[in-house]
Amino acid sequence: MASTRIVDLSISEDNKYLALAELDTSGAIIKSSIKTISIENASTIADDYIYEENNSKMLVNINYQEKNNLVCVYNDSIDAVNKKEKKQLLEVEDKITFVSGDLKNSICYIKEEKKGIFDSNSVLNIVNTRKRPNILI
């Protein structure tokens, strides 16, 4: 019997990879993992890889962007993952009320900025993941 549940999936732009976002809630600590399967070699596991988080980050959404970079939205961050490495794109703070990795080559988030006791602004921020040098490929 499987102890994980698939919470999201994404197919790369070139239709060569399928990424599955899995959550294991069977223990005291939530475990998130991303399994990437080569569609061309579906009968073998040679091109498959699994990325597992070490702590209790909860995986919420995944989305492929250009060059097969996989943007992963967690409860506390947005990260980019590929076969070589993982980079954090955004750390989710208390004042951030919405995050998304579903844009083409960008992530977005809404941050609340207080102007007064009962007055605040919601600011939409869009970050281009292709133009930042510290982001993957």
C-alpha cells in the first residue's frame, strides 16, 4: 500500500518529462518529493530521478518552465529544481498572501504593505526566472 499521495503533476514544454509532486503524510513529519519520469523511456527507470525534501516543507504545486526547469511551490518557499541542483527563488514571509509558479518563465507573489492601522496595499510582484543569474540554467 502506498504511503504517498500525488498532489500535482506537470509535463515539460518539450513533452519529454512528467513530474509528479508527492506528499507522504503517514508519519509525524510531512515529506515532500518530486519524481520525474522520462516519457520516451517510460519502460525503464534510467532517466528518472527523485528529489526529496529533508524537512517538513509541504509541496503545493509544480510547473515546468523553459529548459525543463521545474518551479516548485511549497508552503514556505518557491524553489526551482532540475537534475543538477535546487535553488530557492522566494522565501514566503508572513506578509505574502499569494504565490504562484504557473506563469511562463516567471513567478509571482502578492505582498501586503501596511500604510496605517486600518489601511494596507496589496502589491503584485512578478519575478522573471530567466533574467536572474543565480537561477538555474
